[in-house]
Amino acid sequence: MLDEMDVKILRILQQDCTRPVADIGKEVGLSTTPCWRRVQKLEESGVIQRRVAILDAQQVNAGVMVFVSIKTDKHSLNWLEKFHAAVAEFPEVVEFYRMSGEIDYLLRVAVPDIAAYDAFYKKLISRVDIAKVSSAFAMEQIKYTTALPLQFAITDKSGRSERAAEA
């Protein structure tokens, strides 16, 4: 379970994980050592999975975002494992979800242009049998964040979000 202090630390780290622990501690009202212990505990428990640099997609020539909806008529474990393994090998796929509803899978693919997407598409369909593929190119990015909402992170003893309990 997380407490208010953990959430304060996580908010700061989601914005800039390179900040010195002493600065984070000062901002949240802790000395350096207790703050560092909390960060270590959050890492050990898996709340903090890794620390990364977020790149500008345009500057690394991967600024075209394509949302790929995939529908399949195959639902065997063998096909699923083959499909997951194939998609995982494509560096262009930056997000990959199994969905409920009308589509079975949703991918977010980052490429430099339509020709690169076409090459990706051809490689994908050569590796796995897919019933239907639909692609939508993002025209404009309105909001993008890697920061998760933390208002639900603090739970009561029953595991219910304290924010939900207040409603």
C-alpha cells in the first residue's frame, strides 16, 4: 500500500526522475536518507519499474504515429503465442494491447513515414495470419504523457481507493 508521502515522491519522479534525492526529500518534507529508502522500496516492490529518457519522436525520425487495429479469427494458444512473439520483435511497435470489443488487438506504431509503415505492415502480415487490419494515422498529438494518475494510488484496508471511498 502507498501512503501520501509515496504519492508525493512518485509525482515528482514521474516528471523528472533525474532529480537528486535530497531535492525530492526537501520538496516532500523528508531528509535525504528516509526519502532514498522510500524510493528504493518503491523500486523493490515494482511500483517504479524503471527509469527512462523520453525522446522527441520527431527528432529521432519516428514522428508518424499509427494506431493499428487487428481482428483475428484464430484464437488458439499457439496462434496467440506466435502473434505475441512476432509483434514483440518489431521495434516500431511502441504499445501493444489485447482488447475487448470489436477488435482483438491494438498497436501503436512509430515510423518516419507512410512508406516505412507499409514496410512494417508487409513484414507483419508475412509473419502471422491476421483476418483484418485497419490503420489510422494520427494527424496531431493533443496530449501525451507517461505520468499515471496518482489520485487512485492510496487505498484503504479493503483495497478500495480512498478517492473512490470519498465519493
